[in-house]
Amino acid sequence: MAANDANDAVLARQRGISRWVETMREVAALRSAALRTVDTAAALKALSGAFRLAKSTQGTRLDSGLVEQQRWFSRAHDRPA
């Protein structure tokens, strides 16, 4: 009896995973179709206010952040495992 329950649980997990894989394929197809039909000019216009707000509240950076990223990578690399 326990073996059947374990097998049923494994089969249920496999079916669930298969459904997720199929769903992700469908979502990817929908996303791809949406990207092919997007109006880039309208999207940029819609986002321009948010961009201006972020720029005005965050100020201008003097660097790209790459140096800080490299510093973090170096720290992580030097840390003992």
C-alpha cells in the first residue's frame, strides 16, 4: 500500500511538472507574440514620465556601477568556502 502511495505521489509531481513546462511554453509564445506587436514609440512615451521622475529623484551617477560590482565579486571570491 505504501509503495502505491509513493508511486502516486511521484506520478502526481511529474504531472504537475509537465503542466508547468507546458504552461511556460505557452507563456513564452504569448510573450513573443506580444513583443512582436508592441508599439515601441507608445511604450517609450508611456514610460517617459517614470523615467523623468527617477532621473530627477536619483540624480546623475558619476560611474556605471561596474567598479562596485567588481568589488562585490572580489569580496565573494576572497571569502573561504
